[in-house]
Amino acid sequence: MNGYAQRGLLPAGLRDALPPVAEWEAQVGERLLARFAAHGYQRVKPPLIEFEETLLEGSGAALAPQTFRLMDPVSQRMMGVRPDITLQVARIAETRLADAARPLRLSYMGQVLRVKGTQLRPERQFAQAGMELIGAGTLAADIEVALLAAEALTGLGVPRPSIDLCEPTLVPALCAAVGLDAKAAAATKAALDQKDAAALHAAAGGKAKMLEPLLRLAGPAKEVGPALLALDLPAEEAKMLTDLVAVADALLDAVPGILVTIDAAESRGFEYQTGVSFTLFARGVRGELGRGGRYASGGTEAASGFTLYLDSLLRALPAPKVERLLFVPLGAPAAEAAKARAEAWRTVQGLEPADDIRAEARRLNCGHVLIDGRIEEV
């Protein structure tokens, strides 16, 4: 491999974002933050690296296997590169904004780095944009967050979006209710995640009867919701399903064009969620667009929020419009170029005299050229 090729080689899961993708991603992120701001969410900006013990404290321990670590040469303490921004926002709420009125509405955008990608998401570095509603553990808060997530996708123009709702604490609660020990409960949870009836009966034995309906009650909310509400469950678990279906109904009423599905028993990837949660997809697009739900901020304070993955969002969106580039020959009056920029043109300034101005414009990918104060096609 020659030196040029070696310099262009990047580690697996990392990439250079080139024009126009880099700018397009930034524009999509800013549009999302503007939408969040319109709903009262204020932007915060946590650092890329933190002390390991604070980054991975509490719920952050679930992300420890995905965290790059390094020694800080100044403090001689171990530091971690953030694999996710949500828990950093929770730290800010618990410390810097501890005395701020609740509920807190915070938004963010930034890069994260993970040790490994997955089959559906091989990228290890990518941009996140999201929001957190901290200090409100009510059904109304769950609905606000889910609606804003769905509206973010439709507002961007994502075609055929879907939101898949789940309740990660339901299965553990049902396992406790029927008296399964920790080993049997873990096997039951895995069986339900995999929709494996034989494994469920092997794990739960005669206690599987209450859990078995969850294997088949997964699909479009309009069909699954009423059946879930009809299940004969203990009061606490029945309330979980009532809230889950209420969020689905709110989405169906308020966000036309989005597919709403329910899989109440799903829990994979929701290690620190404590209530109604969801994953966002677009049909035909690799990987999830984002995920969110209820969790405990700082380990104790009720919160709900979601994160969107900008690289996945770009795959779901139509290609950006080609920008109007205007070639400004060397020596053209600056006022004329400024006037063009005020009219939404992007100007490319010539730096050397050109024998053929139109040919030079084409060489620089400009579709138009400024000649004697006029804008002409090349």
C-alpha cells in the first residue's frame, strides 16, 4: 500500500464526511434543534471526554463496554470518551442545574464514539441530536416526548416512518409477580425478546401462562392495543399496559402518516429505561433512526427523552438539492458578488485571470457565472 493510500485509511467504523454530506448533516441537526427549541427545549453542550467514574456512574455502567478509556496526563485520572450524550445531560441536570425549576427541557447535538459497531449500525463515531424532559414522570411527559420524536421525523420529511413502542419493565415485573427467581427471569426475558415459545415454557414452566400472550401480541397498535388492555394482569402491570396504549393512541391521533407498533415485551437495547420506551425506523432504511423513553436521571429523578442518529436520518431523507454556485471572476466588483449572496447564491471567487470564464466556472462545478453585473448560465 502506498503512502497516499495509507493516509486515507481509517479505522473500521470511522469515516470522513465530505461535501455535501457534512453540511447536509449539520443542517439536519440544526433543524432538529430548532424544532426542539420551539417546544421550549434549551440547548446544552457537554464535553466529549469526562472522568470515567462520573461518565459511567449509575445507569452509565450499562455503556461501559462501549466506552473508550484513556489516561488524562494532567490529572493522572482515567477518562472516558462519551458513547452517548443522554447520561451527560442527566449529570448536568443533577449538578449544574440542580436548583433549576422542574421539569427541565434540555436539547443537545454532538459526536459520540463507541468501541464496537453492530451489524445494523457498523459506525462507531456518529452524531446524535436529542432532547430530555427531566423531572416529570407522568404519562403526559411520555406522550410529549413520543410526539416530539415522531413529529421530528415527519417534519424532516422522512418517508414511511415508524415508532415501535415497548415497556422494558413489564416482563421483570411479571416475572416477580409469578415468583420466578433471577435465573429463570433472565431466561424468560430472553425468550420473549426472541419470541421463542419453547424457550419461554422451558424457562417459566407452569408460570408461563400469564406471559405467553406477550409472544403473539406484537404488531400495529390499532390491532394489538385493545388485546393488551384485555389481558388479566395484576394492577401494577395492567397500568403499565394502559400507559403504553395511551401513548400509542396519542401518536395515532396527532401524527398522521406514521406507523405505530407495540411490542410490550421488547427490552433489548433499553438497559436503563424505566417505563414507556420506543425505537424509530423508516421502512427500507438500514438501522434504527433513534430511540428513547422513560429513565431515571441521576439514578433517582424521573425523566424521558430520545436520541436521533443523524447518519441514519440522512439515509432516510431525499438527497439534498444541488446548491446554486455562482462563479465570480477575478476583478468583478465585490458589491455585485455581495448582492448575489444576499439573493441566496453561493459564490466561488476566482483567484486568477481566466481566458475562458465559462470554462473556469464549469471546472469549479459552478452552474452560473457573474459577467458585467449579470448572472448567466455557463
